[in-house]
Amino acid sequence: MSSSAIPYRPHNHSACVHQALSDARSVCQRQNARLTPIRERVLELIWQSHKPLGAYDVLAVLAEDGHNAAPPTVYRALDFLQQYGLVHRIASLNAFTGCTHAGEHHTCLFLICRACRTVLELTAPAVSDAVAKASQAEAFTPEETIIEIAGLCPNCSSEPTHE
Amino acid sequence: MSSSAIPYRPHNHSACVHQALSDARSVCQRQNARLTPIRERVLELIWQSHKPLGAYDVLAVLAEDGHNAAPPTVYRALDFLQQYGLVHRIASLNAFTGCTHAGEHHTCLFLICRACRTVLELTAPAVSDAVAKASQAEAFTPEETIIEIAGLCPNCSSEPTHE
DNA sequence: AATGAGATGTTATATTGTTACATCTTTAAA
DNA sequence: TTTAAAGATGTAACAATATAACATCTCATT
Ligand SMILES: [Zn+2]
Ligand SMILES: [Zn+2]
Ligand SMILES: [Zn+2]
Ligand SMILES: [Zn+2]
């Protein structure tokens, strides 16, 4: 049995953030994209934890920053970050999470804890292959695949659900 | 090679609707749930085609019906229908589609055409199994799985994308 | 310095979904 | 058959999420 994935155990999270920002800088540099201060700040906020953040949550923090931002500011930054594979949108939560495979081409899968809201992003070739086969069997040409699994993370499933 | 799935080819769609309503009646009867006129009408509207319908689209048709409905009316009916497995919500579209496996326990997968918006619902055991294994490998307890694949259906991929 | 593309500011609005509470309907018990 | 409880619907207001449209600014290149 492998040990828990990073988001599920105590870790030096500022290292996660630092790594993410550093990766983002190189991804953008390589592609000649401008990681402006706002975009970088939004990315940093999205990475503030392994729990996805809503656009309006980001907006609220920017306001605390003293930045007089309106929704388009945030949505534009998020669009940019998505476009360069730096964040993912979780459709079932209307929220955004930092991509843990920035720069790599990948079809990913999200394990979303309904109790603590922690999200783990995985790449699961077996899943991707099965999806590709299922599509092919229907002569369907897949372009974007969303796989979101809600449930209980190891930490939360070991505790009794408070009810 | 099997022939195209129903939603992808011309077919007697009123038979789809009739079947869906009939299935719904028996599902509800079996579970002692009340398929009231509003609920049945909403289900019928959702089934008006194999393209998902937004809650406010449903609302608009109810208004045309002369029914003076407000959003909660529609959302309640949709909640009911989801609860009894008669419709699914497509998270990536904020829209609803009739379940083609009403009454059966199933984890399904949606093939969503970005051109004609037709949705095909599939059960793909290979995908479900792969998802279950991936979850298990992380000691995650899955409860709800969403798999939505956007792309081009056979009809639309054979035509040139107008651009 | 002039230009143009990209980025941001700003205001307003669209879209999707919920809360809260009143009223009506159905069911089933008294 | 009244009555009470549960379930379903009506209604108004509102919350949450996202976009449109247009003005302005910044920065790299001429
Ligand atoms: Zn971390
Ligand atoms: Zn958890
Ligand atoms: Zn049909
Ligand atoms: Zn199509």
C-alpha cells in the first residue's frame, strides 16, 4: 500500500505553492505568455490550499488586497490560467483548483472529498483508455473529458461522518 | 461495427418520449412516489429531444403552457426526477437530460456533441471499473461519479466544422 | 515618439440556482 | 367524516456564478 497522496497528509504546503508558481513562470516563458501580477496573484490564491476556490472567493481576497477588482478581472485571469493548463475548473463545484501537472498534456480525474473538500488530481491511463474506447465504440470524437468523483478522502472516511 | 446509437440517427422520437414516461410511471409507482402533473410535464419537456435542456428553458415552455411557474417549481420537479433516476444533470452544461436507464442502478457516462449538442448516455463497465480502481488506489471512497465527454458525434464529425 | 496588440478597468446585465414562507392537496388516522 | 400531518406547489425576494460591451491603460516594436 502506497502512502497517502500529498494533499491528504500534512506537508510543507508553501513548497506546493512555490513549486506551482515556479512551474507557471516557466510554462509561460516557454510559450511567450505574460504571467502578469494579477494572473500570478490569482494563481497563488487558487493554490492557497488543496481545496478549490470559487471565482468570487478569489475576488474577495483581491478586494482584501486593496485591489479594486470586478468579476471580469478574475474570470479573465482564470481563463488565462486554464488556457495554459495552470488551473482546472471543477464543473460540479463551480470552482477552480491548481493543476498539479502543469505543462504536461494530460487527461485528469478529480477525487473530491465532500467532507473536507480537498481535491486530488490524478492521471489514470486506465480510465483514459477506457473512455477513449467507449467513445470510439460510438464513433464519437472526444475532445474534452471531465471526470469528477465525489466521495470521502482517506482522512474523512476514517472519521465518523458527523450527523 | 455496430450501427449508430439511437440519438444519432433518425428515429421515432415520440416512441422515446412515450417509453420514458411509461418507465417513469412504473418507477414511481414501485417506489410509492408521486409523479404529479407538473413533474410529468417537466420530464416530458426534458425528453423533447436528445439535447439537454436548461431549467430556465423548461420554465419558458411551462410559461407558454399557460402555467404561471417560478424557478422553484422547475428546480423542485428536476430534483424529484433526479432523485428517482429519471433525469441527469450535465454539470458542464448546467442542463438536464432524460435518463435512458431509468430504474437501473448505473454509473453512466455522457458523450456530448459540441456541434449539435446531442447527448448519448452510456454505461461503460470498463470505465467504472477503472475509476473504482483509481479511487481505491488512493484510499478514496467514491460516492458520485461524473463523466462528461465533449467532442463531436458521428454525424457532426463527418461534416466539416463550419468556420 | 507613434503604433498596435494585449491586458485591465468599469458598468451593467445575463444566467443559474436558492431561501423563506404562505397556501393548497393528498393521505391516513381519529 | 372531520382532522391532522405530510407532501406538494405558489410566490417573492434574493444569492451565486458568469458574461457583454466599451473605455482605458501598458508594453513591446517600429
Ligand atoms: Zn500542498
Ligand atoms: Zn476529506
Ligand atoms: Zn429519441
Ligand atoms: Zn453532433
